[in-house]
Amino acid sequence: MEEVRLFIERGGEVVYPIMLVIFLLWAWLFERLIYLKFVHPGRRRKALEEWNHRPDKHSWTSQHIHQELLTALQMGLDSGFPTIRMFIAICPLLGLLGTVTGMIEVFDVMMHVGAGSPKAMASGISKAILSTVAGMVGAISGLLAQSVLTRMCERERRRLASVLSF
């Protein structure tokens, strides 16, 4: 736990917004996982019951109801992914902001002390590097998790197309 505190302390104030974005990213990812595992199966079952209880499946009205059921289920699967992608994109940008603020600190130290004091510049360099690392870790882990969830949704989409057929 001490290492985490030191990482945050040495990474500078930009690490706090990065941590907030990573927390929100993972909250959204877990929400999507919970939806896929617990909520969606019930909605799929309800849509299948509604479709299977229709006496005519080939009329114009039935085709529109079929499309409506399929679209509603697919919209449920797709929900949340734009927000997840936004959080993934924000992580490295905040890391870059930390890099810029850390380098500004380094140049400020160089202006006042000169380039001959590496200890004086270490804090700014540390902020530049650690904030970049935090942003990249958030983005990469989010991309991996999003990829897994996207594959799960695609698999479910194919399943819906075969189960909810005419």
C-alpha cells in the first residue's frame, strides 16, 4: 500500500484525475459485464417468449415486431460502449497532461537552479513519467477489457440472429 501512495505522490496532481477516470472506466466495464451475465438473458428470454407465442411469423406486422425485438436487444448490448471508449481515450491524454506539467516543472527548476542539479529536476521528471505510465496502464487495461466484452456481445448478437429467426 505504501508503494501505491508513493506512486500517487510522485506522479503529481494529474494522477488523481487519471485514477478517477480509471475508476469510472472499470465501473462502466463491470456494469456491462453484469448486464451481459444477468440482465440480458432475462430480456432475451422475454423476447423469445413474445416471438414464439406469435401465431403468424411471416406477416408484415410480425416482421416489424421481429425487427423491433431484435433491435431492442441489440441496443441493450451496445449501450455503454461509447462511454467506455471515451474513458479509454481520456486516460492517455491525462497522462500526456501530466508529462507536460512535469516537464514544465523541470524547465522551471533549470531556469532557477541550472542544469547542474539532477536532484532538483528529479521531481518534475518523476511526475512526467509516472503520470504517463498511469494513463497508459488505464488505457491498455481498458482496451483489453473492452475487447473481451465486445467479443461477448458479438457472440450474443450471432446467437440472437439464429434464435430469433423466422
